[in-house]
Amino acid sequence: PQEQAGFQSAWHLYAIQIDSARAGAERDELFKALRAEGIGSAVHFPPIHLHPYYRERFGYQMGDYPVAEAVSKRLLTLPLFQAMMEEDVEDVLTSVQKIFSYYERQNRMDR
């Protein structure tokens, strides 16, 4: 991640959007694979209109904001924190590359 001039990152979350067609797997499948590799990925950012308060207060429901819902289904958060060492970064990168390579190979064999 890069910081813009005049801004300072909290170095709290690093979210990526998964293109399941290119990745060869859905976000949840990649999440499980990263967990199996010991990488603490997470799923954050559900669409705000689907939080209980907004559903109950304003009656929002699934389908009201399809773009927000679609983006939310593709977001996966990778580890990012201030105390992260270079080796930690390498572990995350190595695992991500390993998993994406695996799914790429699987997709080629399925064709």
C-alpha cells in the first residue's frame, strides 16, 4: 500500500477484490485456503444497508444496492499491521501466490 501526500495510513486493513473468474475460485474458497496456509485473512465490509440497524430502521433488504452487495462478496482482507515484519509480508505473498497458482492450474486442467 502507498500513502498519499498529506495522509497517514492506520495500517489496519488491506482489502483486495477477488475476480473469481480470473482467480478460478470464489472469495470464500480463497479465504479457507489462506487460513489453511496459516494466513489470517478475514471477511470485512458487509454492505452497510444489510447491517441489522439499517435493515430494522429503514427496511433495507438484499437486492436494494446490488453494486455494494457484489463488491462486498469479492472483498477479502489480508493481514496488515504496524508490527508486521518483512518475513510476515513474504509469508503472505508466498501463500497468496501459491494459492492463486494452484487454482490457475486447476482451471487449465478443467478446460
